Amino acid sequence: MECLNLDEDAFSSTAIDHKFNHHGYKSGYDITGDFFDQIKATAAEYDDPNARSNKESWWLGKYHRTRGNVMYYVEGSYCHPTGKKRVSTVTWTCGDKLEITKMIEPSTCVYEIEATKPCLTKKEPSLRIAKLATLFSEMRGLWFTPQWPSFSDRMQVKVEKLGQKMLDWLVDHRDDVDMCHEDGIEEPEATRYNLDH
């Protein structure tokens, strides 16, 4: 399962520089700016796939807030047909790379942009807690059990109870806890504790 993290520090880059052939092969928009600042669209005509001949430009809005997987932008350039400032949304989904995949204008000067970004792996807490319990069991078998078997058994029971208490809390607060983690953030097994001492 993947997690879509839209915190600013979860982006490899927040800069936008996207050529969008909206009306066909030789015309469209250059979308530039910053996802956490302002987004700008510039009408463009393309003589070839790599050329940009820019014309009129306008601000689609400045970043206002994120709710769920949608970023909201307000206070864009003034729109004469509506008498209001332009507004936009960027709706995010998981993808192979950071890119804008679609832009439409469902009503005058209201823009809907779709974008993708690499997502994080969602790791179930129960697996992590079970792994820690196993590591503790291995550690106590090496260090505590040979000399203090009763103490070792009591500590194992306490660790398991604590793990269950953590899981119960997570069930009650699942919507408030970010369980997204980068792949490979766990340290190698050999560095957790020294098996030789």
C-alpha cells in the first residue's frame, strides 16, 4: 500500500516547469511556478516539440492550503469575464515521477490540475511492533535468560503488553497517525545491537 505525503519536505522539488499541449500539437500552456507558492500559466505555440513561443500569461493562484490529496490556490490574476480572481486546485495521485498530467478549465477562470508524485510505502505498525518484540526476545536470550531467567520472562511479558497497548492506541487514532515511511529507512540488523557482547 502507498502513502501520498503532501508535506513540503516530501517533495524532491516543488518547482513547476511543465509544457502542456492543451489544444493540440502546436499550442498549449507552459505551467511554471512552485507548488507551495504561485502557479503561472503562459499561452504558448510550439513550432516543434522543444520550442516555446510564449504569449499571454496569468497567475492561476497562490498556495492557500492542502486538504486530503488536493492543494488549493486562490488570488490568481483578475479574470475579466467573471469579475473575480482566478482559482485553481491540484489533485494528487501516486505516480512514477513528479509531473502534471492534465489541466482543464471546467468553468471560466477556474482551473483543475491533476498531478502525480512518487509515494511512500505504508508499513503496518503491527509488523514493526512484532519485529521489535522478536528482536527483544533474541537479545534477552543472549543476555538475560542465562543468568536471570525469571527476570527475563517478566521483561518479555512487559514488552508484549506494551506492544499490545501501542497497537490498541493506534487502532483508536489511525486517522491521526502518519504511517508512511521511506523505503529502506530501517538500519541494518547488525547495527541494532552487538550480538558478541
